[in-house]
Amino acid sequence: MSSSPDAFRAVMRRWPSGVTVITVPSPEGPHGMTASAFTSVSIDPPLILVVVDARWRSHALIHEAGVFCVNLLAEDQSEWSDRFAGRRPELDDRFEGLALSRAETGAPCLDDARGWLDCRLEAAHAAGDHTIFVGRVLATHVSARPTGPLVYHDGAYGRLDDEAPR
């Protein structure tokens, strides 16, 4: 016996999460998707994981490319999250107007993100209707931007309280 999908979503909405954009090279050019299912796994070696729905185009592209970049969004980049989540259908090119670079793996990295992790695919584990992709971090970048992280909670964007100790 297991929880219904609606009941599971209702509980998970209560859990705040940072917001990332996963970028991948593809034959058609850079590709990106918004993801909140991201965390560190290991410091030595440096490993992270992202979880991607197996039905999404991004899933196949990560498998094919074997590389990806996790871009950490800042609190003033909710529009980027919406754009890469497909909530801006009028945009033909989700990367339009965004500065990109390529790091160690050749994956596209968003220069103005709060930070990024350039990864080579280390492992992929099927997990229900998603796949857990483990990436070995080959290059990193930390922005000098003084903003906090973009947070997603209960169906809306938020920010960390400025009064909270850091």
C-alpha cells in the first residue's frame, strides 16, 4: 500500500527547496530544465544528484550527453525558473538574453546564476517514474552576487528571511 499521488504532492509542497536549472548540451543547441530535486552526495569525490522525470526530453539528453550543469538560482531569478519550467511558452529560445559559458565538460553554464556545478554523469538509478542522476563535479563557479537563493515552497517562490543567522 502507498500514498496517493495527490496526497504525496500535498505533503511534499510543505518542504521548501532551492531551485536549479539543469543545462545539457544537445545536437540542437543548449537545453535546460528547472529542477528542485537536487542535493550533494559526497565531498570526496565531489558528487551531486538530480532527479528527472523519465518522460521528459531532458532525461534522454542527460543520458545521451553524459554531462550536465546544475545552475543554482538566486532569489531574483524566478523568471528563469519559470522560463526553464516551460511556463513562458512565448519564448522560442529559453536561453535568449542569458550569458552562457562552457566549463570542463562542455555543458552550457548560466554565467549569472548564483553558482554552478559542471558534472560528468557518474551513475543513473531508476526510481519509480524518475531517474536519479549522480554527477561527478569537475568544475564549479560561485557568483559574487550578494543575493540569497531562490526558494520554492507550497507552490510559490520565496526567499530566506534576512533576519536568519547565516
